[in-house]
Amino acid sequence: MPQLSFQGVNSKCEGCPALKMNLPTHTILDYEYKDAPVDILFISDSAKMFEGEFTAFRPQEYNIIQRELARFSQNWEVGYTTAVKCPNITSENLSTGIKKSCKIHLHDTVDHYKPRLVFACGKVATTLLYGKAKEESKIRGKVDTLVTEAGTEFQVVPIIHPFQVVAEPKNAYLFRTDLENALNNELLGKATDAQVDHTLAMSIGELDEVKAEFIDTEMDLAIDIETTGLNFLEDTIHTVSMTLVNRDTGELGRTLVLPIDHKEAKLGYKVKGVFMQFICQAMANKKNRKVLQNAGFDLKFLKRYGVDDVYNVYDTKLLQHLYKEDVPKSLADLVYYYFPEEKF
């Protein structure tokens, strides 16, 4: 397990509040003696003592990382470091002054290693890299490009700290998924741009050209609506999209997009009425499944617009909860889990 080396007081630490704290030591500048560069750099929060030596990750945490990397055949060069260069610093005692001083050292670390991919493990590492606290649900697992003060550009992926897997094994799925997706897409180049062809109907004639495909079909129908807000009693439907899906092969058929109360479409009452009548017919088809994300939300809006009969509803949010209840279940999350190599 890689160990960190105590280098003593550094001039870049001058004025840092951590120097006045009662800590085992200060200024562990591990990057000054390591070989460089690396393919992957894992950044922990701060150093921990293990068997008389300081380490970025405890043995169990290190083993979790190694276990996931072993699932790949590539022989990557991997580095391990800390965001804060003094031990025993957590999100609770991470002051603005410490962040300011340690960000300089963290950028020096990245400049030294020149990693192809950085994993920021946990809240402290993510805060130091971004310079401010970020909401985990919005950035976890997502690749971002950052630049150090010296101009080194690097790809960073915030992930949960492996300690969260040690403490709660159910978190292993999130850790593995984030790691695997980032390595596949960023280092192995498996990411592709998603191509979704669609038909936008702005008139009754344009709808007539394709509506027969949707009315009496046995293909499943994936439905999504966009609204002006969350209150189905006050807000309105912007658009309704429908995609035909072969349930046996997963192949996609046509995607139809209908503006309803979209401010740029400015449909007349007659056109909007025909569009809603078509939606009612499609939703009342008993031969297929209607697949929605958070179906209750969409169906309340559709009910207000006159869609009363809906058969064979499958809610992907509920299905994900039944399959794996301990992970986020937004539509963006599901796309990330099951279509990790497609960029939308």
C-alpha cells in the first residue's frame, strides 16, 4: 500500500491555519518524490496513520480500489494522494484558509503527476479541486475538465470515498459504476454520441403522416413530457414525446414530439385538440406497455389535459427501486447506469 512521506514545513504553507492546529505533523508533500506521470490519480481527503506511516487510503479502502481496477486488463500507472496535506483534516474543520493553502499544493500534485484521469474521493477532495462545496447528486460520477494555476488541464470525476463502501457495503454499486464508466469512457474511449432521430409534428397533416404507427401498435411506448413547472393544477405541458420500442430486441422505432402549450409553437385550439385526441388514443391502447419515468407526475398533467384511459403503465423509477433501492433514481441517473457509453 503506497505511503506518504513527511517533508516538513513548506513556504507555501505560510499563514495556513492548520499550522496552528494540534496535529501529528504538517505538510506531507508526497508528490515531491514520486515517479511521474500517472494514468490515474486517486485523491483522498487527508492523510491517515497506519502502522506508523501516513497513507492516503486505509488498507481496506485501498483494497476496494484495487479490486475494481483489477476488473480491467490494462496495466495503468496509478497514483494516490491527499487533497489536504496535513493529517486529520475533515469537512468539519476544513476552513477557508486551509482550503486556500492546500489548493496550491493540490495543483502542484496534479502538475507533477499529469494524470489522464483524476478521481476526487469524497467531499473534501471535491471541495479542494473545485474551490467550493458542490452538491454531490449533481456532480458525482460526472466528468469535468479543470485546469491548475500552472495550466495543466485534467479530467476529474467526483466519486464517493471508498470508506463509504467499507462502512456501508451497499454503496459498492455506486463506487463501481462511477469508476467503471469513467475508465471506459475517458481512458478506453468507449463513449459515443447518442443519435436519436425524431419527428416534430407542428400541424395536423404532419401528425397524420405518422400517427398510424402509434395508435394500434404492439411495440412498447416510452413517453416523456416537459412542463413549465411542478404543479399540475397551475403549470402547463410544453411538449409530449413518444418513442416506439421493440420489447424483445430493445430497438427503437420512431420518436414523435408534439408541442402542446409550448410558447414557440403557438398552436391553435383545433390543432392542439387533435394532438390531444391522438395522445388519448395512443395511451388507451391495450396491446402495449406505456413506459414512463415517475409516471405519477406525468399522468397527473395528462389527466388534466383530458387523458383519462391509460393502460399497462410501467414506471422506471419504481422498477429501479424494486431492483436496487439504495441508489438515486432520476431519469439522468438511469441513463447513466444503463447507457453509460452514450453521450446525450
